[in-house]
Amino acid sequence: MAVVLDLLRNDQRPRHPEKAHRPDQPIQRKPDWIRVKAPGSAGWAETRAIVKEHGLVTVCEEAGCPNIGECWEKKHATFMIMGDTCTRACAFCNVRTGLPQSLDQGEPDKVADSVAKLGLHHVVITSVDRDDLADGGAEHFARTIRAIRQRSPATTIEILTPDFLRKDGALDVVVAARPDVFNHNLETVPGNYLTVRPGARYFHSVRLLQRVKELDPTIFTKSGIMVGLGEERNAVIQLMDDLRSADVDFLTIGQYLQPTKKHHEVVRFIPPEEFKAMETTAYAKGFLLVSATPLTRSSHHAGEDFARLKAARLARLAPSANA
């Protein structure tokens, strides 16, 4: 049955065939502190037109990001390369799952052209998981980075990658292309991995981030988690310690929002004051930058955050330089 579904065209098959027979989970009403402006501005329409013109996929649309109206109005779009179909089936994610199509070899140039047309000073490139590829798509990431550098040399580049699990040498290829920021999200605390992120391995992801710094200490590293999935406070604090042990610079923490009744339920909506407490704790752990709010997402305000990251690094280096 799965093979038959995968052979159908994308617009004919279920978006999440692996979730079709799961029992429905109740969807809670969102609290007052989670409210966003509906998309529809002129800036949003212009960004959407450029994305569609080049046949590109954005995680903003595929993952149903609540901040799409705000970001696209400012012409900030997060490009999702290597197609719209993921080989994994994480319980929280709204991206289509199944057997992906072959890579579009012209995609790196299309992304670079869109970046130039949008006039982006900072761009975020992410992807679906491509466990079907020998290198997990590492060379495609590298080609996309190089294409943007050639077309828009002043644009800074942030990537949000999969974990390249069991893909020896893949990480080295991506790091060698020298993105400015390397982001890989842990998504949740280790105790939730079997139910929330079953295809991944927590300590592999931590090690991936640590390895980036070993390969190129000048690259900023970043990771993010969702809360509201039933995690305990002590587990979040331990996760912070694990990331700091891997020398991660930037931590994002946002509220999990349930896409459909077939996805993992929201166990709790975390109030803003608890996000503020997590931010304070994370800064005390030594992160250069922390973003912790209900609507925080990995690429939300990424350009402004990159400027803050650079300033924070310079400020931390200043005392040692003057010693």
C-alpha cells in the first residue's frame, strides 16, 4: 500500500499516509498570547510571486509557520531545498512524507536567483530529510551555498540541515562550503524522541553540532526546540547543558502548535513568563543569543538575530583581547 501511495502524484496522495490510521488527538484552543496577523499584504504577495515564479518550496508554507504573514511582508522567506517530500515521519511536522522525487539539479541556481531578486541581506536555507540519498543531500546544500555566494556575495547564509544520520563525510561537505550559520534543531528533549522524532537520535544531533565547531570554529552554530510536548523543566535545562557542551552559540525555544488531529497533541501551552525564565536560564548557561517566546521559530527574525550574534561574539572576545 505504501508503495502505491508513493507512486501517485503529490496532489493525489495523502499528505501524511503514515498518520492516516492514528487515533485523532484533540486540538486545544490557542490562548490569547498566541495571535498572528493573517497574510495578505502587498509585500507578502510579491514574495509569494517570486517563490512561485521559480518553482521553489518554502518551509514557511509547507510547515504552516504562523509567522509567514510577518516574514513575507518583509520579503524574508526560508527556502526548502530538495523537494517537498520528507523521508521521515516526525509526529510534530506538517511537511509531506513519502518517497521523494529526484533532485532538481537546477535548484541551486533558482534559489540564488530568488535571493538576488528579493534583495536578501540574510537568507535561510533548509531541507526535507533525504535518507534516500547517499550523502543525505549534503552536496546539494553545498552547491546552493556556492550559487548564492556567486550571485549575491554580500548576502549572509544560514542553513538548517537534517542530521545526516549514517551519512559518513556528509557534514564535512556542507561545512566546507562555509555557511555563516549552521543550524540543526534538536526539536525536543531526549525522552520524547521515540514518540516525537523517532527517526532521529538525540546524541547524534548534539555531536553533529559539536563537529561543526571542530571543523570550522568561525561558523556560528544554532539549535532549537519546541515546548509543550510534555517535557519536564529539568530535561530542558539538561538539553541546554548538552548544547553548551557542544559549544552551540544560539538557542531558540518556541511553542509547539499541533498541525492536525493526526499529529502529536499539545500537552500544554507555555505562558510567556515561563519562556522568559527559560531565556534567563539559557543566557546564564553561556549562549551568545537566546530567543524564547511562544511564536519563536528557527528562522524568525534570522537576519536581525545574525547581527546580534556577531555583536555578542565581539563583546565576549573584547575582554580577552584587551587583557
